[in-house]
Amino acid sequence: MTTPHIDTLDLTAEEMTALRRQGFVSQERRHGRMFFKLRFRMPTGKQCVRYLGTDPAVAEEVQQELFEMQMVRRMNRELAKLVRKAGQKLQSSKETLGPALAKAGYHFHGLSVRRKRVVK
């Protein structure tokens, strides 16, 4: 779902894939004028730069397009972070509850609490 601003930069499919992972709009001042550039790295590590011009509105629109393109990646990273945090909390809870459950004759079986089997 790209809009004409990024389409006008003649990016290859590989470069578009790299932009979905990361990239940003930079600004530089030369001779009293502000210039905007799109900067990103290819998977090989090579930095790519595309000139965007001097119009801040165009730079802002490209930045917004990048934000939308990279949203899935950001959401996946946030989800992975939350899953790790939940796992840590679960592990901590099991370690805290384990001794009390053992005294009462129970134990964890995965995420379930079960009564220990009585052997006759």
C-alpha cells in the first residue's frame, strides 16, 4: 500500500522490502536551505539514500508512509516483547507458588495445577 511519493523514488522490490524493515527521513541544512533525504540500509549493510527535495510537506508525507509501512514490524516487535514479559511473569508466579502447592499435595503440570498421585 504505497502512495505516489515513495513510488516516484524508483525503488526496487528489494529496496521496498528493506524499507518495510527500517528507514527514516533525514534533514540537512546546506547554504541556509533545508534538504530532506530518505535513508535506509539494505540487508547487505549498504546504505541507500534518496533525495526528497526541499519541501517539508513532501518529507512529512514520506515519513508518514514509512510509519504505515513499518507498522506491522513495530507491532510484531511489541507483541514479542509482551509475550516474553508474560512468560517471565508466569515463570515467576510458578516459582512463587510451587512450594506452597507442594505442601498442599499439588504440583504444576505445565500450566495446570494437579494433585499428586497417591501410590498404593
